[in-house]
Amino acid sequence: MAKKFIRQREQREKRRIARERVETLFTLAERVYPYEPELANRYVEIALAVQQKAKIRLPRKWKRRYCKRCHSFLVPGKNAVVRLRSRPYPHVVMKCLNCGHVMRYPYLREKKMKRGKKD
Ligand SMILES: [Zn+2]
């Protein structure tokens, strides 16, 4: 019984460290991107490896900042194109200019939340 609790605490600690590392790596990626985009991509690779190993979720902030296919760090206006589309459903289109991969993110929930606030 006691052992189980210790293991749980260890797991929590591991995840906390992993989250910190992911945060640091993405922050670094953003910082070095203008000078060394290759290094930024490397940081993304490492951050994703850490995230997968610790089985944690990526913070919302960074979730859409990399390409799901080639794992490049994406900077709108630099190596990514961002467009809003309302049909067939409201979504953000993000295209990676490195590999041409297109990602779509619905923003229906955000829209509904906005509407909810107005009422
Ligand atoms: Zn890509």
C-alpha cells in the first residue's frame, strides 16, 4: 500500500519535471527560431519525445506551434500560413510551409463560449 503511494508521488514528480522541460524547450525554440530554425526544430523534437515518454498533455499555448507531420516549429508569417474559414464549420487553417501539411482547428467551442458570455 505504502509503496503504491510512493510510486504515485514519483510519477507526479516525473510529470511535473517533464512539463517544465517541455515548457523550457518550446520557449527556447521560439527564441532561437529567428537565428537557427534548425535548432528550433530540434528542440520541438526533444519536447515531443519528453511529452510522449511522460504521457503528459502539451500546454494549449504550444499545441499549435509545431507541424504535426514534420515537427517543425511554426511561426505564422514565417514558415506557416494561418487562415480563418467559416465553412463548412468555423475553423483555423494552418499550413506548414516546410512540408505543406495542412492542419485544421475548429473554433466552435470558442465561438459558443463567446456567445454564452453575451447572453
Ligand atoms: Zn510540416
